[in-house]
Amino acid sequence: MLHAQLTPSYNCAHYVCDVWELEVGQDIRPTMACFLARPGERTAGLSLVRELERLAAPVDPCIVLFRRAKATPHVGVFIRGRVLHLDKSGPIRQLIAVARIGFHSVRYYAPRKVDHRPV
């Protein structure tokens, strides 16, 4: 997981799915289908309402959705007190306060069929 790189066919959502499966043991690719497209085609639409439960605060583990105006949504995994996400330079593990810089919205989600523990 530490050597993943962004490519036209592998984005931050693919990375989230891989990390989630490794850490939690659950394949969330069907849940994340709206994010698995190429940049510009990714959406954060109605499938979030159906597939993910919005959380008021981060729990360990959960999916973190980052949004900024006129840009493709970005996702990461909150695990062990930090956000693990993939950017142009590769995987990054950061505090939420640092990872959220440059984004106007940060929301937390859990797949509806996953048990999660409050942080």
C-alpha cells in the first residue's frame, strides 16, 4: 500500500478500497462505485445516501470525503487517528487538520454494513 501511485486507471478511491479491504477485511468497491471513474467523471451523488452512512465526526475506521469547488471529489480513510489518502506524490498519512487544507468541505462516512467504533 505504501507504493501506490495515481494513474488514469487508479485513483484515490481505488486506494481507499484497497486500504479498507486490507485493514477492515471488507470489499467496498460496490459501495464506492461512484468514485471509481476517471477524474472529472467521479461524483459524490445520491449513491452516498444509499450506500454510506454520514457520520457527525470521524470514527476509526471511516471514509473521508474532501470537496472543493469545481473539482473532482477526493477520498481517504481515517484510521488510527489520521487520514490515509493518495495524492500525486503517493500515499500520505496526515492529521485531518492538515489533510483538509484547500478543501471547503470534509465529511465522514461509513459503509452501512460495517461496524465502527467512535474515536
